[in-house]
Amino acid sequence: MELLTKAQNTMTGKKTQYRIKTKKLCYRLSSTVDQFKWLFKREVTPKAYILKNVNFEARPGEITAIAGASGAGKTTLLEIVAGMIPLSSTAGQVIVNDQPMNAQHFRRVSGYVTQEEALFPLLTVEETLLYSARLRFHGVHQKATARVSELLRELGLQHVADVRIGSESNRGISGGEKRRVSIGVDLVHDPAVLLLDEPTSGLDSSSALDVALLLKTMASTQGFVLGTIFMNAANDPRRAKLQTQIGFFAFSLTFLMSSATEGLPIYLQERRILMRETSRGAYRISSYVISNTLVFLPFLLGVALLYATPVYWLVGLRREIDGFLYFSLVVWMVILMSNSLVACFSALVPNFIMGTSLVAGLMGSFFLFSGFFIPKEDIPSYWTFMHYLSLFKYPLECFLINEYGGEQGRRRCLQSVGGDCILYGDWFLMQQGLKPSQKWINLGIMLGFIIGYRWLGFLILWYRSYRISK
């Protein structure tokens, strides 16, 4: 029946008109943490109703306004009507053209402008609209360009077409102009129904850091500063210098791992846009995860080289080109691991505060069980699994093997109390229970972490999208 209606509308050139009703609509949150209700199947005693026995009607050709005090449930009602809240979690009826609502189809033919702007801060106004238009028109560039030009004129945005959206830390267009851009994003496919939450609001969009510039600056600066602090720590064969150099490896890993959390606000902002676009069938979750991974690979390689180049030579590590290349490769893998971890948990957490708390707690646990503070033999058996899950363990071992293993490592000697010369590399690696061959095995394990966290993040995003589309 739906296909027949579409065919008739195509033949007559008329757009389908929609009459939307709700009958005795009820909705309430369970006492499970609201943001994680999609993760748990077990329900407990529910909370009070947000909506109770709401009857609502919006007729075609009319502008319908919903008025009420703050917290009255206006946004919740719009999210249900827009198909953003699963109908399975509501009671009552949502009817479109005298038929039970098909949320998946309705999202494709309607537009929903949320109260908070979900826009990419580094894109210009024209690029933002063109990005949305090309998704909706499936890459037909000429049609998308024409539609964007029309919208820029209709929304009065021509004078800021080449200006970036911006954020709180990166000034761009005004709050009112952002609101018009958000409306334009949902108008590109000429929806039959347009729903607007707080249409006159002019609030700024949520802040997002310019991760690219920030990480590049931090990497090059921190690499130089650390190099001057630990300069020539390896040239003295005393044990104190050995401990200093191992401390440098540990601090480097802490810095590289923690710097990736700067990308958390960007991932959270992208998630809002992703959920909106995938719910309307613009693209798939897998497309986002794959493209996001591929885009970050060369960028994070640049960050790794910016950090590794000054610090490796200033600290006085093994002065062979193969040692430097392997050190740089390990740094790159470390950054990719932490980036994948943050990407994974940004798909799970509800907001930035909980995200930073969770990631910081995990990083601290990984560092504690890495073997730097407590040897593996001294870790209680019921905590041993954390040693093998630690993201610090494998790169730390790679650094040690790269510096003290192989022929170059064996040329050094450590003076014992009796004056005898002990083979530095062999002795030290034996004390740590390491073999030179582990340097490549550990890289393989690190690659497994990168793929594993990306895959887990994909599954979480897919399930979130699936819950919305139900």
C-alpha cells in the first residue's frame, strides 16, 4: 500500500500529506540510569510519567506549536513523534494518516531539528549543507549543489557561506545563524513534515576542541621538552641512569595515552550527528567506523613522528636508524590504541564528564598492572588478567627490547660491585623475562587491541542505531 501511494504521488507530482495523531500517549523512564537503559534488559520499578495520556494532532498544511513550562515533556513528545524514541518504550498510540506509525519510514520523509545543534565546527556553512545534501541525494553533486544554493538564499546565509560553524573555543557564526544552518540541514531533502524543538533558540553549539592542531602542537612541544629533561640518560652506564631511562619510557606512554582523551568531545559530537543521519538511512554505521579509522591513520602517524623525532635523539637512545624507526612505529601504535579506546567508549558513555572519568580510570588501571610498578609474579592471581589486558604492558616491553636487545644492546656493559663487566642488554632483558623476538609479537597484540576496540565501538553504535530504529 505504501509503495502504491508513492507511485501515485510520483505520477501526479504531488507530495504526500501527513496527519499525525497521538492517543493516550504515555512515556516514563525506568529507574535504571537513563543513558544506559538501552544496555540493560532487566527493568525495575519505573519512575513517574513524563507523558501521561497525551492526545495530540498535527494536520497537513498547518503550523502547530507545543507550549508548556520547562520540563513539561515538550521535547519528549517531539522525539516520540519524530521516531527518535522507540515506540516499544511507550504506551498508547502514534498514528500517521490513520495508520500505526512506521518510525523508520517516517524518519526518511520528515526532518527533526533538535534543541542542541549537532554540527561539525570545522566545516563552513556551505560545506555543512553540501555534506548533508550529498548524503540525501546519494552523491549526485549537481543536484546537491543546486539545493544548497537555494537554501543559502532562502535562509539568509549567503553572507556567511564560507565561514566556519565554529564552537565556544573557535569562534564562527552566531547562535542564530547556527540555528538556521541546523534547519537547513533538515530541509535539504525537502521533507514532508518538519519538526523543530525550540525553533527560536539562539544558543551556541556544544564546545569541541580542534583536536588536530592541539595534538600536533602537544606532540612536538612535549617531545622537545621531554628530550631536554632526559637528555643523554643512556650515555652513563650507572644503574641510576638505567632507571631514569625506564622512567622516561613509562612517562612517554602516560603522555601518549592520556593525550587521546582530547578527542572525546569530537567523538561525542559526531555520535549525535551519526545517530541522526543513520536513523534516516543516509549512511551506515560501518561506513562511519571505517572512514573514521582510515582518516586517523595518516594523521596520527604525523603526530607520532612529531613526538618521536626530537625526543629519540635528545634522550640519547640507541643511535641507529632501525632503532628510531621501530621506536616511531611503537609510538604510532600506542596513539592508535588509545584513540581506538576513546572512540569505543565515546560510543558508550552519555556525556563528556562520564567519558573522561571512565577513560582516566581505565588508563590508571592499565598503568598499574603494566608491570612497571608491580611485577607480574607479585600480582594476585585473580588480577593477572588485567596485566595481559593492559595497554601499557606491550609497548613498554617493545621500548625495552628495542633499546637493550639485539647486537647493539649487547655491546653495553654494566659494572657490577666486583668490577666485572656484565652484558648490559642480555642481563637486563633476562631480569625482565623478555626475549628480543617479542618485539614483533607485541606489535601484533597491539594491532589486535586497535582492531578489537574499533570493532567493539562499531557494535555499540550499531546497537544504539538499532534501538532507535525499532
